[in-house]
Amino acid sequence: MRLVVIGGVAAGTKAVSRARRVAPDLEITLYQEEPEISISECGLPYFISGVVEGRDDLIARTPEDFAEKDVEVLTRHRVESINPENKRLVVKDLSAGKEFEDSYDRLLISTGARAVLPPVEGADLDGVFALRFLTDADAIMRYVREHSPGTVAIVGGGYIGLELAENLKEIGIEVAVVEAEGRVANAYGLEVSEKIAEHLEEKGVRVLTCDMVEEMVGDEEGKVRAVRFDGEELEAEMVIVAVGIEPAVEVAKEAGAEIGATGAIRVDKYLKTSLLDVWAAGDCAETTNLITGEPAWVPLGDTANQMGRVAGTNAAPGETFLEFPGVLGTGVFKAFDLTVAKTGLSEEEAMGAGFEVITVTVDSTDKAGYLPGPDPVFVKLIADAATGQLIGAEMVGGRADKYVDICATAIWGRLAYPDLVNLDLAYAPPFGPVLSPVIVAASALANKFERKTEGVRAVE
Amino acid sequence: MRLVVIGGVAAGTKAVSRARRVAPDLEITLYQEEPEISISECGLPYFISGVVEGRDDLIARTPEDFAEKDVEVLTRHRVESINPENKRLVVKDLSAGKEFEDSYDRLLISTGARAVLPPVEGADLDGVFALRFLTDADAIMRYVREHSPGTVAIVGGGYIGLELAENLKEIGIEVAVVEAEGRVANAYGLEVSEKIAEHLEEKGVRVLTCDMVEEMVGDEEGKVRAVRFDGEELEAEMVIVAVGIEPAVEVAKEAGAEIGATGAIRVDKYLKTSLLDVWAAGDCAETTNLITGEPAWVPLGDTANQMGRVAGTNAAPGETFLEFPGVLGTGVFKAFDLTVAKTGLSEEEAMGAGFEVITVTVDSTDKAGYLPGPDPVFVKLIADAATGQLIGAEMVGGRADKYVDICATAIWGRLAYPDLVNLDLAYAPPFGPVLSPVIVAASALANKFERKTEGVRAVE
């Protein structure tokens, strides 16, 4: 029995480890287009600034590590096509420049996602980059070393753009963030976007919004020197495009795998695709939003890892079939001293999904007010007005990474406001005010619900 | 309609605020024996070391604040007895030394808890203290100022004892912790106790265990000079007894209120006592352990606050009746650089409650390993072998305060290992490894469960 895995970052390498664990005799080959496997792509912004010192530090495991587990890992190998009829693959060895055929009994597609490059003139100039792979980071760092750009324009104010803003500022480059979607971090509510923009400005990062980025403008040597948007030019000696990523599904699609509404590969709850004996996991695969029940595409490293565990177990022969229940879209990022986090639906997303919502916002702190240096934190909770259940939460400031995990777990457990307000969380003065900001916000939520239902509650 | 509240720390003051909110016309009087109300007792160790600078910082609200809400607060007034037949009280004004009578329509007892003093000789010597009230902290600080003790013995290695160890060491006093229950932090599993003891020793705190503390030994001036245990004397120029607290239930008990098995006042799910129109909340009241369904007494500030919210709402006239569902016993404390936290049942407690358990322990870190300075963290999960549900968790190290809240919320939501392993928590390198230590531990748990059920899982 032979398992082939296409793509070896988070989902692929986790799947391989799991498959080996549950099926010690399985023959396993992993093909990876990039020169390395098992890369922490989320660490790349911190590598560019030198906060991560060694390139190797970002590589969790090597082909040699897998060889010890009797897993064949072939890097610089791109799978060109899949024939699901006869379970054969065409593979190109990129180093040798040669194609060959291979076959599988079970196939796992974990081809990941790639950066979207906007179709504007000048996107191919020297000094214009996207950041997705370790090789992209290498190229950015080489350009910084060779040309010492004094200014950078980051096109796109999502979390990668904002992490880059911090890390490029860190190495002394003046940073402007250009956002064409009206505001930075627009997956969040307006309150959060504004707090982030304010913090960026305090840290000396310019935040610019525009209707459309029109062109990257080059100099006579073919190097970028400006970004043009809304008819104006912003000087920039380097440009990083961080407008988003898209699932890499071409090979799967050409093989006839069903592609979902999100553009990613459709899978069932066992992460099986529409093709016989073919699974998919990670950034190339679609999953389910647990709140709306709708298809969701959430390309994040932790989710990819979790999907890899499930897909790797199921693709290996054996009695164990795991389910991957879906996602909430939980995320966190750091932009300078600000922690920003979200789980579930934003108010806008909830309304778009047809929910009537009740929302609250509170300002609290991340330790008892009488201890030195409490950081402020802003928490917004979004509840389903019909059930009182929490369906979304956003937070900015001290320990936001903690509060978001509490809320994510609460949404997962389908907790409603009467539970949230009484939730037994841990308190000691160094770790928060007497009631967690989540509970303070839940109390405000309960007050709103109780007002709404006043006089109609059951009396014992 | 007149509400009288006895005791004004966490539960009492919160209850009063809520009662005022839901019943604007209610007549409210709060009696408090101590000179202040609304004190953060949990902040007292940090006040002793000067980390909390101002005494007033520990007082969240004053009688004047409540007067503005038309609530009468009388401090240095002790309620001596309750007559539930005619709804009258005998109150002693401690300043004036006079008794008077008062009456109520609704009564809320939030008399809190007091420190237990062991019945050993010398417990009344100068320099022997317990720490419960702000006035206790005042006395300790006065003794430190006047006598500059070079050594202190802290009798009791629970969280108050360990917080005091840190804060007294902080002001230059040599600290020994003497624990008669075999090990420090014995509400935790052995692994955790050992990690704490090791850290204390690293920080220069002596950790001594003994069978029994026999005597506080005084000098000719009546000042403590040593603690005697197991026949040996440990020199100590100051002693702090932190062996535990007990609920202050005398007035309630004499009035005929039912006392629960835990020794605290028995209440129903609305926090009503067995007496007509009498509620109880906070450290004097019993609640339910949500995992075992058994009576529980968990005297913690956050729980008291949450109980106060429920009791204050229910004791006020109106249509709203809230339920207090119970507790998990979630707690956290800091001992020097170590964060220690727990929710639910320890392995020993779970077995004592009749559970068959499956447990795992993992060592992880609190940020991506390639970033500077990740702190190690130890996580132990305790699951019910019959259902796979999480019933307890303990953690020591970086961000333990976060992981415990995730686990507490998961237990509240009755999540089992297949949920925990797929839980959608927030990831970014500055906030953790790609999978939260909770998920890493849950994966280990899932592996144990899957091995156990191998070959018997349903196959689709």
C-alpha cells in the first residue's frame, strides 16, 4: 500500500507523521516543490527583521528526519498532473529538469496557498515582492542587503502586511501601509481597525487608504521607486504586496476534484475529496464554518496542522476514521505592542449570514488596576439575538490572545450569555482584574438580553 | 421594601450594585465589620511588598461611592444575630460600642471567610500573623517596619503562602515555607508541587515539610523567635500562618440557616438559603462542583463576585431570577516567575470522586521555539475514561493563566478529546507554538483514547 502526499508544509508533514504512526508498514512519498519542507511560514516576518536568527530555525523537520521514519521526501519536485483513473501522477524533478511517472494507492493533496499578485503594471519590477515562502523571505532580505531601501510600501493591511510593517520598521525602514479595502484589518469591526491604525501611526507607520492601487512605478534600471494609487505617487524603494493568498488547486482541479464555492478543494468531514482515495488538507482545502454551517476557507497554519492530523490518519489504511468538524476562523496577530485577535463572525459577517445580533464592547485591563503597568484591552462580543449564544468576538490590547481562546472555546461549546457571565475562569491580580474582560463583556451582554426579555422571564 | 446585606467585600458590594440596578426604589443597607469595604484581598501580598503602592488602591469603592447610589453603608458594624421569624437583626456599632435593632424584608449574607489559626501554643505571640483583611496587612507591615525581621516562616504552602513567600523575599526577608501536608500546593498533582518547590529553592526560598507544626516559640519579650515542628526549631523573627480559611457562618447558623457538608451556608441554585427571604453569596456560601455535582466550597474573589451578581439580582424584588450554575474550582497564582493554574479535578480528586481517568502530561512552550525567550510550560489533562470529557487540567509555566481558561471553558462546555484536539484556537508565533499546548496535550490524550478503542471505532 502506497501513500503519496503532495506538498509538505504544515498539513502535509503532519499528515505524513500521522500516517506513519497509524500504519507502520505503509509506503510513503512526499513531493515538495519548494527546496525545504516543514517551514513555519508564519515566522517569516520575524526572520526578515532578524528576530528569528537562523534560517534553519524556521524549519521544523528535514527530509532526513523523515527518512529516519522510512518516509521518502523529495523536494524541488512538482506534481504536474494526477490521473485518478489509474492512480498515476506525472512528477517533475525541478533540479534535474526531468519528468517521471509515479503511482499511488492513496493520495493526499496539501498543495497549500500562494500569494495573490494584483494585475497592475510594474508588479514584476525589481524590488516588488510578495511573502509566502522562505525563498520569498530570502529574496526580500537579499534586496534589503544590496539596495538598503529607506522606504517600503506594503500594499495590503491584513495581518501579514501589519506583521511586516512592524518587522521592516524594526530594521530601520520607513513603512507606509496602503490599503485598498477602506481600512486595515477589515476582517475586524471598525472599532478594531481604528485602534490598529492609531497604534501604527504612533509607531511611525503611515497608514494610507485608497480606492485602487494602479501601478508600481519603476526607475530607469527597472527598480521600483513608487506606488501610484488614486492618481498620486507614493515614493517607495521597495514594495511588498500582501493583498491576500489563494488556494493552490490547479492540479486537483484538472484531475477532476470538486472545487468548492470558496475556490478551495471540496472535502467531506473526513477530509476526503470527490476523487476515489484522494484526501486534501491545509490551505488548499475547504472546510466548514461551525457557526454558519457554510463552506469556509481559512488558510492558517494551526488549522492546516489539525487538518493534516485528520487527513493523514484517514488516508492511511486502518480502522480509525477521524472527523474534522470545521473552524471558527480564530486568529491573532501582533502589530508592534498591540495584540489583535478574533474568533467567529464579526458583526458585519454575522449580519451578512442572516443573524440578528446583540453586541457589546467593553474596555478593561489585563491585570488588576492596582498593580504596575496594566495594559488596556478592548473586547467586543457578538451574540445571536435568538439564542443568546456567542457567535463572535474581537479584542485588541493586553492578553487579547488569551481572551480570544476563551471565546473560541465558548463558541465551540455553544455557550450562551448566562454561561459566559458565570464562567469559572482563573483569577489572580497579576493576570487580570477580578472578573476577566470576557466575563465583564458577558455581563454587559447579559444586561442587554435581560432588558430585552424583562418581564417575560420565568419566575420560580 | 428593605434589603439588608451583611458583609461588604466582593459578593456583598457586587450584590448591592446589582440590587440597586434592578430595583431603583429598594431601600438598601450594608453592614460591614471591617473599617473598609470592597477590598481586594487578593492584592494584599502585593501591598505588603510595596508592589501595590497605595493602600487606597486596594479599595475599589467606598461608602461614599455607594451613598451616591442611595445605598447606606455602615462600616465597623457587626451583625450579632438574625431573627428570621420577625425579620429583625441585632447590630453592634463597634466604634460606639452600642447595639441596636434593625429589620429587613430581604436579607443577603455575605460574611466571607476568615483565616484558620492552628491551635498551637504561641499562636498569639507578637510577630505571628495571618493574612486575610487589609487590617492584617497593616499589622504585618507595621511589624516589619518596627522590628525589621530578617527571617520569616510561612506556615502553609497554599497559594497565599506562596504569594507571600515571593512578596516577603522581594523586600529582603529570608523566607522558609513550612508545609505540614506533605508538599506545597497540594491541591495540585505531585508533578506540579515538585516544579513549584524546585522554583522556590532556585529563588532562595527554603521549602520544608513536616508532620506537624507544634509550637511558635517566643523570646522573653513575647516576640516569636522560632517555629517548632517535628521536634526541631526553625528560627523565624516573624511567622505568617497561611494554613487555610474557613467560612464565617456563625450568625447564619445561629439563625437556623442550613449549613452544608462543606461547612458553608447551603443555598439553592438561586443562592437562596433555607431561611425565608434570606440569600447567601461569596466565601460564606456553598455551591456545586459542576463536574461531580457535589457540594463545593470555593472561596475565591471572582466566584464571590459572580455569586454576588446572582444573589443581588434575586434578592431584589423583580421578575428576574438568575441561576448560579456552580463552579469548577479554577484558580491561578504566581510564585516568583512561575505561573501555576488549575481547573476542575486533580487526578487524585477525580479518582476520589469515583472517576476512571486517563491523564496526559506534556511539556511545551509559550511561543514559537524560534523566537527569543520562549518559556517552558507543563500541561496535565485529566479526562473521564468513560466519556472522553475533560474533567481537570493543571499547568505550570509560561501563559499557564491562558491555558487554564481554555480548559475551564472546555470543561464548562463539556468538551471531549475529539473536540479539544480540533479546537480552533488562535495562533501566531509570538503567542505560542503552532498548536496550543492545550491542543498538543489533547492530541496525546486522543492517542491514548484511540489506542484504547482501536478496532472498535465505527467505520463509515
